[in-house]
Amino acid sequence: MKERVYTQTFGAAGALIERDGAYLLVKENLPGDSDDGKWNQPAGWIEVGQSPVETAKKEVLEETGYSFIPEALLGVYSLWRKDLKPYGKTPHGIKFIFLGSADGGNRQPLAGDTHEAEWFTREEIEAMDPDMLRDGDILKMIRDYEAGKRYPMELITHTEQE
């Protein structure tokens, strides 16, 4: 795993994937980390030079085994995790969360940082002990999705300057 620096906000991208009233979550595999074994939406840090869309597609494939086709931006979420202090700092992520479809066939093996990927209804997620969810904004994202929030993909642009 790459070294993570928490002196400023960092960018992450991921997906909220719904199918037949259930949402795809991944169980974190982070031995020794306080988030190990917690459920999360598939997401990860945006690497330098990678667009938020590319990151979301890569993270969904690695963490769920499904190919992901982003169709809309659900929102940009700011999450300040006061419960964590890695390296003596408090992480504050800015997350681009996309909506789209996940390919149901030929799942790839999961990346090492996730134990499993499972589908849960909103009611099942709401019934989970809050300590079993990695990020406190997962239910907010589901409520936003169910309220019909969607933003066009054109809001996200990526430029590489030589």
C-alpha cells in the first residue's frame, strides 16, 4: 500500500451501485487498521494523473470484481473523520461518488484490501451497527440516490498539462 499523507484534504472517488433495491458494499481487509472488517462503498484515493472517473472504475473492479460504467455523478462529499488520527493527523476526504451499472458477468478476483462484496437493502444497512460502516456518509449517499439526485458527467473534467 502506498504511503498516505493527511496534512490536507485528499481526493477519493467511488461508486454507489444499486441493483433491484440493493446496494453493493465491500468489506474492508485492512489488518491492524481500525476500519478492518467494516463495510464501505467501493472507493479509493485518486492517484496523481488519474481522473475521478478512472479512479471509480478502477476501484469498483478491484474491490468488487465487477466492471463499472459510470453514468452520472451522485455528488461530491466532504468527510472529516475525527475518529481517526493516522500519523497524528485527522483525515478529511473529498469524495466524488458516481452512479452507474456493474457488469454482472465474469467477476474478477477481489483486490487484497477487501474481504468480500455483498448486496444489502437500505433497511439492512440502516439496521447495521454504525461501527460496522466505514464512513458515516454511506446512508446519506443512499438517501440522495433515492431522492433522485443526479448530476451530469460533464461536471467532471480532467486536463493534463505538459
